[in-house]
Amino acid sequence: MHAATDVLLVGTADWLTTLAAELESRSVGRIRRTETAADALAAFRDGTVDCIVSEYELDGTSGLDLLREVRRESASFPFLLSTAAGSEAVASEAIAADVSDYVAVTNPDDPPLDELADRLERAVLSAQRTSNRRERARQFDAIFHDERVAAWVLDPDGSLVRVNRTAREMLDADAEDLVGDPFWTLPWWSDSETTRSDVRRLVEKAIDGTFGNAVVTRSPNDDGHRVVDLSVRPVENERGDLVSIVVEGVDVTDRVELERDLRRSEELHRVTLNNMTDTVLITDEDSSYTYVCPNVHFIFGYTAEEIRDMGTIEDLLGADLFDRSELAEAGALKNIECTVTDKAGREHTLLVNVREVSIQDGTLLYSCRDVTKRKQREEALATLHEMSRDFLYAETHREIAQHVIEDAPGVLDFDASAVYLFDADENSLAPVAASAAIEELNGPLPTVPADGQTLPSYSFVEDEPLFFDDVHAADRLSNQATGLRSAAYIPLGNHGVFVVGSDSVGAFDTVTRELADLLAATAEAAFDRVTRESTLREQDRMLQRQNDRLTALNRVNETIREIDQALVRAETREEIDHTVCELLTADDRFSFAWIGRIDPVSETLEPQAWAGAEQGYLDSRSFAVDESGTEPATRTAASGEVTTTANVAARLRAEAWRKDALSRDFLSVLSVPLVYNDVTHGVLTVYAETQDAFDEMSRAVLAELGETIASALSSLERKNALLTTSMTRVEFEIDDPSFVLSRIARDANCTLSYEGGVQQTADGSYVFVTVEDAPVEDVEATALDLVAVDGVQRVSSEEVGGVLRLRLSQPFLALELADHGAVFRRASATPETTTLVVDVPDSADVRNIVQLVRETFTDVELRSKQSFDQASEHTLYAEFMDDLTDRQLEVIQTAYYSGFFESPRESTGEDVAEILGISPPAFYQHARAVQRKLFSALFDGGHVPVAGPEQGG
């Protein structure tokens, strides 16, 4: 082996000992022994061995397992597997595991030491060559991919093979399309024949085996022509044959320009020293000047000659600026702070760097930087920090504005300042805080409209900071007599404008402007905080008010639920009226509640029930139904609308009822109509002990309660009408062409009869009418032409006359009468007149029914009114009708009016089913179900036997 190698022998076989002695005799290197695979793997991972020779069988594992562990971490590490129990299977496994070499020791007593040693050496050398090749490949890749160098690889005839990333980025075209082209023809080089010839000459030189170098011009890019230092070297294999050519290019444009610039350096340094703001001074050991920078006047105001005439540098920077021994030890001292006075008497803060040098006769170099503005900025920032802490305790916008005015001189060194705040209601900017200095220079500051016409207004509206070296040159200056010269107007977000200025021109430099912006931003943040906190407080108050309203509403809803339950159980109107009033005033929910009913004769609102602290209020006055009336109950009775009085104490002397209510602690009132399906049942009025007790939600809930009460009263009247046997039959004669039956009879010149059978569905009202004196087809056509009729269905017809089912677009009179507890018994309409017959039970007021008919039609004559008792037939009819479903009623009415029950039958079951749009079996099932219920009502006293399920249709 060419170098000492650390060899690790793994295993317990005796022949390994013999091999170790042989290797030591050959001075291979350090020979180590281990018996276990774990120790061998640890030595490999520690990097303390260069080669492993292992026998196959190891304690608890095998040499193959050890080999596989090594290969997981190194593909080229030399590993020899030697075994006295070898076989072709073991050899195959070893080769598959990528063993460096496999040696079968057939005779352990006489191992092939020479062969083992030779194979070990070859394995190590092979691994080293592999490692070297990989290392060289890595080195080449590192060089080839150097981002600072463009690189190309050419084949032996000079054609392009490979390009690195740096070279690719120098080209607009796709480099892959150029592979195979001669290198000197590629678009990296300018179109100059000289450049292309130079590149070709270098490549041909490399083909001949000689290194070449030249500086050439590359194709122009956005920066113009670039200069490239091109190196071309041949690459040969072990036999000396040319295998490739490597070309490297370094962009030396900057270096070329630098060399050109260096030639100008003397002039450049002279100009730089004359114009830079830092001042450079050089002295000898006696502090006498040996060099004074020409720009010394920038800081000190003196010329170079005046500085030299002053004497030593201590006269300029002060004595004891630094410790000479400390400088000697450190070689340089940096950022020494000192204060100097310039020629005009102004103080400057300087940072001085001192360095030992040897320049001509000078030994100490002083570099002076003026940090006066920076110092000012640091102090101003400290003041701003203090301001921010003060702002944390401010609770109003005006208080923040005052803090800004008080602290502005410490930040900006200006005494004249003011803060305008925006008033959204007035759309104006008002000066809420101003310093005495600004009022002395400008006079009192006026409030200005936020219209962009003045300087504060323009800055605010446009959200634009305005800085003026002389504000008198500004177009929007409203006070031409102002003593302000330099001025700044800085918007404070949506809150207002900060104004600051001075009586001198050009007072705002870069630092001052920055500090003014910071001051305004700090103030704006404080204004934002106060606004947010104010908004949150208002939201908290609003939430509290909402919670209070919800609490009150919950109480109202609880009352509504109790009333709903009571309405279900109530048997009489008086019980409903009293229950509602008592529940509304229970548990101090409301002070007083009463229900009144309108008397159509006297046109007054008559109290029916009341509860709570009435205290004689209802006896203290009368309640005439009049929209001009002032008491809420009378206004609601007249208008049918909800009436609310939020504050009874208002207009106390204008309306007498308020004095009576206020004397009883009634401070707010709500009156709601009791209306259901356009039927009025009275008025509910509620009084409370607090003002504004009825908000929008409470009004909506109580208005809905009014509808619920009216619905319950309507239901009760309909129920009483069904249960009452004593009736009053009223007959009317009307002359009103708007009544649908009258209009059809007149237009078709026929007689129409209605004998009951109205049905209300989601599609409209269905009515059966009998036609006399005219062909049913003509009447059908006439009805279809009317807007009030949505559809006509012929139920039966004869040569003259028949039965029609009309679908009406508006509720039929029978439904309105039913809501009042009355029954529309029949109607007969001829071309000349129409007669109506209505049955009114004793539980309903006949006057209300007469009034309803008079309000419905234009010309009404009451022809007769008679009382009768329908005890037996009414009970049977009520029981039977209660048992029928809507579908069963529709089917049996259609069958009846179509003549199905006549003898002989005028229509068959199939005809009726076709009219209804159902199947014949479904019709017969409905008909049989109705017959069963009718006979049950006749014979079983209303106890209907259980029937099977009915088919839908």
C-alpha cells in the first residue's frame, strides 16, 4: 500500500491472528482486532479505521450484516469478507451487498496470506481511487457552478456540451438549443469579427493541448457591452488524449472601469474631501496641523487657513479629548463625543475618531462627524416617549390636544403650534388647543369649514402633510398678515390637523420634518385610542339598554304565553277580556289595562273589562270614536292603527286626558286594535308607570297580541254560532253590480242561486251556484270574463240551467259573515235584483251583521227579520260538519250539485271523479266515508265508529 492504512480485523478465527502478523510484517499500518460487529461498526463510525476485514460468522450476527450496515453509510469504504465456511450462496450475498472483495479461506490452518494481503491492498487502492474521483468530481462541480464565473464544457472539436447557471443567465436564448454548435459562433460573443476570431483562436489552441487566455467583449445587454476575461484549458485522460475543453469567463467590466477610475482617483479624492460633510484633520505629536480638509467650513464655519491660524487642535476640539496612552495601546479610538462652537456661535455635537497614522509629517488623524441633528432627534424621541405615557392617561380628545401643544417645543424646538379637531356634525375644523406663541404671531385662530379651501382644511381633506419654507407663498393662506413664516400642517387621521411653525424662513430640515410626522402620528394613535374606548363605552351602554329592553320583552313574552294559554281555555268573551287585562297587570307588568268595544249607535268606545290601578280613570271621561281624538284608545278605535304615547307629561296643558292620566302615574300609553280578518272586536289599551315603556319590539309584540285576542274572539263567536239554537233570520235586498253573483246574473241574463257550500282553500274561495233561465255554457263564459272569478267548473248541465263551481279571487261574503258568527244561508240573483238571507245566532249582535252588509254593498234594503229555533237540526248539522274533512266536504258537495244523488242519476261516479280530478275508486271511498259519518250522527248520537284509512285524491 502507498500509505499507512489502519486495518480492523473482525472475528475470533485463529487465521485472523496469522493474517494480522503478516500485515504487520509488511508494514501495512496499524492493525487492530475486535471480536464483535458492534465494536467494528463503532470504530467505522468514529473514522478510526481505513479498512475492515471480517470473517462471516460473528457473535450473534454475521459479517454480511456488518457489511450492510457499513454500506448504508458509505458506498466505497473497503470491506473484505473472508470465511473458512464459504459457499457460492455466501459469495453471491456478499457481492449483492457490494463487498469490496470476497476471499474464501479453504484451509484455516494455512490461510492464503499473500492473496489476502494483495486483495486488501487492491481494495484500499480501489476505494481511494473511487474516493479521489468523486472528490475531483465534487471539486469540478464546485468550480463549474461557481456563481462568480461563467463556465462552458466543449467536446474535443470545440462544440458546446454543457453550460453552468451563470453563463445561462447571461443569455436571453435557451442554452439547450445551442448544444452542438461551435463555441466561437454562439450568441455570448459580440458580432465583432475580431471577438469571434479571438474566441476561435483560444479554442483551437486548446484543441492542440495548450492553455489560452484573452480578454474579449461579450454581447451587449441592458448595461451595454461587457468585458470578459476568458480562459480555455484542455482536459486529458490518463493516456494523454483530449477528452474535453473547459472554458471559464469572468466579467471584468467592473475591474476595467475601476482601473480607469483609479486613474482619476486623485481628482476624485480632492473633490470628495472638498464636499463631504465629515471633516478630516491631521496633526503631529505637538497637535499642530499638518493637513486640514478643505470642507472644514461645513461644521466649523472657518476656512482651512483660519483653522491653521487658530493654533493647535486643542483650541478647536478642546483639551484632554482622549488619553494618548490608550490610543497607543488600541491604535484607534472611535466615537469620542464632544461639543464645539462654530464661527457663528452655534453649538455642535461631534463624534470624533482618532487614529495613529504616518502620513508625511502627520501622526494623528482626526475624523469629525457632526451629530447635532441626531442628538436632537434622540432627545426628541425621548420626549415623544414621555408624551406617549402621558397620552395613556388622557380621556378626551381635547386633553390630548393640550398635551400636544405643551410638549411640541421639546420635540421640535418650535413654540408656535395648534391642534384643530374635526366636528362631523358641523363639517368644520375647530382650534381646540393653541400655544401663546402662535396666537401672538397669527392672532386668534378661527374655525374653518372642512371644504379644502384653507391650509388646515386642505391638509385634512386630502390627508396630505404640508410643509412650507415660507407660508406666505401658499395659495390657500387665509391670513396674509400672519407672522408665521415656516409652517407645517399635518393631518391627524380622521381627527383633525396639527399646525406648527416659526417666524423664521426655512426652519424645517429633514430631521425636523421627520420629528413633526412622528409627533403627529403619536397624537393620532392617542386620538384613536380615546375614540375606541369611547366607542366601547357607548357600545356597553347600548348593550345594557338592549339587555334592559330584552328583559322587559321577556316579561312581555311571558305574559303573552300566559294569555295564549288562557285564551285556549276561555269559554266566553267576558272571560277573555277579563283574563287578558288581569294577566297584563299581574306582577306589576303594567299599571293598568282595559278593553273597550265600539258601540256603532253612540260611536263611543265602551269599557268591557279592566284590571290594575284604574283609580277611576275610566269614569273620569268619555271615549268618543274620532280620529281627531286625543286619548290613545279613541284614536286607535277610529283609525284601526296602533297608537303610542311615549311621554304623557308632554303637551300636558294641550290635552285634558294627559292631566287625568298623569295624576294616576300613567306616564306612557299603548293602544292596539283587536282586529282579525278585517273584523274589529274592540281596542286594548295598556298604561305604564315609566316613560318610553313601549319600544318598537314591545309595540310589535303587543300588536300581535291584539291579533291573537281578536282571533280567539272570532273563533269563540263561530263556536257559539254553531252551538246556539236560537237564531234571527235577516233578509236583504241589494243592488250592487260589484257583487259577483249580481254581475253574472245581469251579464248572462239569468237567475243564480247560492244555497251554501262555500269552501276556502289556499287557491281561493270555491262556491256552488245553480243556474236557471239560461244555458249553463253562456253563464260559464260570462263568469270567466270577470276579474273576480279565477276559474269555473261545470258540475252539471241541462238544456237550460245547471250547476257551476266558481273559484273566486277574493273572499266570499259567507266567510266574512262567519268571522262575525253569522251564517250566509242563501242568495238569489236576477238581472234586476239580488236577495240575501243571513242567519244570526243570539250570541252575535244583529246590528253588527246589518252594519257589515251595509258596509259591503252600496245599495242595501233590510226586508225582513224573524226569530226561530233550530235545536235538533242544528245539533245534528254541527256534529256532522265537524266530522267531515275539507276533502270529504268538497267531494260530497260536488256529487250533490252534479245530481249524483238524484233518481235517476244525472251524473255517474266516474263523471264526478273526472270533475274532481281523482280516480273513481277514490271518489266512492270518500262518498262512503261521508255516508258513514252522516248515519253515525243520526243513529249513534255523534259517536262515529272508527273507519279505515281514506284514499287521497
